[in-house]
Amino acid sequence: MQRQVLVRNAHVVPGSGPELPGTDVLCTDGVSTAVAPGLGARAAPGCEVIDATGLTMTAGFVDADRHV
């Protein structure tokens, strides 16, 4: 069974492109699967919902100080 988490109304700062205020992020099994306003209708029944009003959500960052 897939686990979904819906982060609602976040100020999203993507890795590229403009900032997206008031945006929802739908994650399935820990992976962002959709980024858009009003994604509640796409969430599975019983989906965990996090209210991110007033919060900023960003893409994962790479630690540029590490050497591989």
C-alpha cells in the first residue's frame, strides 16, 4: 500500500523556476509526485495532510562542501 502525504498551502521554492506561493505538494512513498495548487482532490482517502501555511518548502539541497 502506498503512503501519501499532502503538504498544503506552502510557499514552494523549486530548484529552478519561479517561487510558488500557496502551493500544495503531494508525496507518495517519500517522493514528490505533484506540485500545484488545490491537490486535495488527488490525495488518497486517509492521506496525511500537513498545513504548511506560513512555511517555506524547498527541493533537497546538495551539500556543496562535501567531496565525493
